[in-house]
Amino acid sequence: MPTTYGADAQITGSFEVDGDIILGTGDDEVILKGLTYSIETKTGPGDDSTNLSAILPISLLSSTSGALSVTLPDGNINGQSKRLLVTGYFSTLAVTVTSASWAGGSGGTITFTAPATFIHLVWANSAWWIIGSAAAGISYS
């Protein structure tokens, strides 16, 4: 059961929440400024066969120390954004997408074949959709 506070609140320092934050009701406008996002980095064999975070908006990927094959799980909410940036490439670099729009909502694969490539995905209608990518160095299956 949520706790309701009827007064203004001011927080100095850090504020962590484990769960949902709901601001306003109905048509109330909510403006958030100064948000800080974390990123994750996955490299070569040490991170092979791990899941990427669906929550963190950016994943830096590198296969300079060996092949890297990771999985992007389903998103949590329509409009969720995910960017994959290849910061180093030497060997196989593949991302298995559990629900891919280009695979009809089934599992699909993004294979990167060059450094300095990227893809921008958005979660909508129970699948990840490509809304932008590098012109070359990426294939989909």
C-alpha cells in the first residue's frame, strides 16, 4: 500500500527508490530535469553469455579481448529506449534479442562486424524496434 504525503518535500543528497515513482495524476504535467543515467560495459569472454540490462539506456560493447555474445531481454514499458554502441571490435560480437520486431516478435540476432557502430532500439508492442543504426557494419537475423 503506497504512503501518501500531503506536504512539499525537499531532498538534499541521494535518493534511491526500489519500485515505481508516480508523479502527478491525470493530465498533470511532470517535468524532470538533471537526471543522471548509468551505462553498462560488456567486453569479450568475461561477459559472454550474459544479459544486457533492459533498464539502463546505453550498453557499451567491445570484442577486442575476445568474442562477445550477449542477450537483450524484453523491455518493461512501451517507449523504453536502448542504445548499443560498439566501442571496440576484433572478434564476433552478437546480441540475441528475445523479442525482435524484425523476427515477427520472436528471438532475433544483431551481429556487429565493425567498430564504431551503433543501434538505437525502442520497446513497443511487446518487441524491440530499430529506430536508428549505423549505415554499415550491422546485420540482422
